[in-house]
Amino acid sequence: MYTQGNENSRTIVALPDAAARKNLRKIIQDAGYTNCREVGTLNELADRIGSQDVDLLVTTLNDRGWDSTALLKRIRQGNLGNPFMMIMVLLDDPSPAVVNRVVNCGADDLLLAPWLDRLVLGRLETLLHGRKRFLVTHDYVGPERRHEGRPGASPAPTIDVPNPMHWLTVVKGSREHLNEAVAHTKEDLNYSRIRSCGGQLRFLADRVVANFAANGHGAVIPDIMMMLRAAEELALRAADTQFSTAIELANGLHVLCERLTREDRPARAAEIGVLPSLADAVVKAIYNSDPDPLQTVRLQGG
């Protein structure tokens, strides 16, 4: 399979085994994706992604020192490179635990060994012509393939995301227009993460109150630590936005949660009891500052 124009997209093949890396690179280049580079370490991969535009990443996950899960989550959460690059993960371990780790990182596709030429090319063709909306929750950003949710919870937000391979290869659009679309969609992603952090704070606050009443201070520390992280992320993502009130409230909640995690100072029921109302105030501040829907640049046909 050779599709004229594939050379416009930028691909990285990141595998620890040099022979497998070179073979996969040849398969991809023979398909017309001539702008394809090899990477042999996760540190080098992070450097490449942070310093240049990447449209397709092909990598792996194994228990022999190549754990790409943290890096893939950083990408999808908008903390490294383009969060909307296409990601294919190759696996030689088909166990459900490993497959779930890949799925939970937000990969677009995964391929189990043996990585035959025709299978790799077939998956590339699928990625080229289609892309799912992204689901955004407090712990997941990626293709909308998860259907479970907390009983009674509001549906998690989803966003349309650019397909860089389709835009550059099929539509033959410009890199400048693609980068503009990525920048606008990152605003959608950031706003959705802010809302997800607010929802997570509200859910955890209720759980902390119930668990504290039943099991005491030690039992609620893990959930309070999760609240700390959610408040931190919310404040960081909301900086320089219209959510100034939400930031102030989240910072106040953060201070209280820090105090409640001190094992040398047992939490009082009155302090625990105000967590839901403080979390409610954060959520209301987010939605009261809700902007008009962002006019995200859409890449037609992608």
C-alpha cells in the first residue's frame, strides 16, 4: 500500500528492540510514510515529542523495562507534545491486564503479535480514515470506548479531535492549519479537564464524609490525597482563564485537605463535614464562569 502524500505526516517508531524497530520502520516507509524516525529509549522519545510535531506514534509496552504508560498519559492529558497525535501500541503480551493498561492510556489502536506487514498496514489505513471522539474524565483522556460510569453521575464530556494523518495525507491540508486546530482543541480539552476535576472533588468529598463516619481518619486519607491532586490540577489548568473564582476556592480546599492529611493531627468531624459544601462551591464557580462553546477549528473530513 502506497498512498501519495503520506510523506507529509511525521511518524516515530519507538521500540526497545533495534531489529523490530528497523523492520517496522521499513513497513511504514514502504507504505509511503517516508518521514519516519526511530527512537530506542523512552527518554529520547519524550525529548522528540516535546521538541517537534508528531502525527503518528507507534510504540509498545512490556514488563522488560519499557513501560510507556506514564508517557502516553502525559501526551493525552496535554502535558507533552500534541495530545491528539495518533497512537498505535504493539503488544506481545495479550493478557487482559496489559491490554487494559494500554486502553486506559488513551491509545487509538493496539495490535497483538505477530506484527505482520498486512496487519500493520491495515491498522494504519483505519487510523488514516477514522477517529473516535475523545472522552475526558478525571483519570482518562482518549478515544470514547469506555461506557461505564458512576451510578447517577453526569455523562463525561467528549470532544471532537483532529486527525492529523487524515488532514495532512488525504485532505493535504497545511501544517499551519493543523497546528491551529490542535491549539483550539487543546482549549476544549483543558476546559473539559477542569470540569472533570470539579466533578471528582464533589464525588470524593461525599465519599470522605461517609467513610470518615464509618471508619475514622486513617481510612479517608487516600481519598483526601486524591482531592489534593484534583484541586492542584484544577488550579493549574484554570490559570489565566475566566475561572478565577474557582481557582481561589480550589486553593482553599487544597489548604484544608493538606491539613486533613496530617497523621499527627486527627481530623475533626466538623472539618470533614464542610468538604462537600466547599467542593460544591468549586463546581458552581466553574459552571457560573462557563464560556460560550469554543469555536474549535474543524478539519473537515477528519
